[in-house]
Amino acid sequence: MTTDRAVDLFQAMMIIAAKVTGPILLIALLVGLVVGVLQAATQINEASISFVSKLLAISGGFVVLGPWILQQLVDYTVRSIESISNVVR
């Protein structure tokens, strides 16, 4: 295995990690921002409101995006396993 191939494998891994986690983190960020603004406007500073709303939004995000995330991970795994023959040579 050459250094270039190792860098390519690492780069592909980082890209797939960003593609898979990005949408869920964005959902958590947006919900946290909206709840934070609403809590600041109403002066209700209860930590459980923020936690439960993020938990529900992230769970909904996994329900909606779960099949796509799983397909991305399966495709990456298949490509990685198929490239083992190139690494061994």
C-alpha cells in the first residue's frame, strides 16, 4: 500500500463521516437555536425543554434519514472491502 492510497482511504472515510453526521448535527443545531431563542424570549430557563426537543428532533431525523445514512455506510463498506485486493498486492 502506498502513502497516496492510505491518504485516499482516510479522505474517503472523513468525507463519509461528514456526510452521515452532518444532517443530524444540523438538525440538533437548528432546534437548539430555536429553543434557545424561545427560552430567552419567554425567560423560561428549563434545561429539560431543550433536551427533550433536541431528542425528539434527532429521533425524527434518524427516522427520516436513517435509510439514506445506512445506504451511505453500506456503500462505503462495500467499496472498502472490494479494495482489499488492491491493498494486499
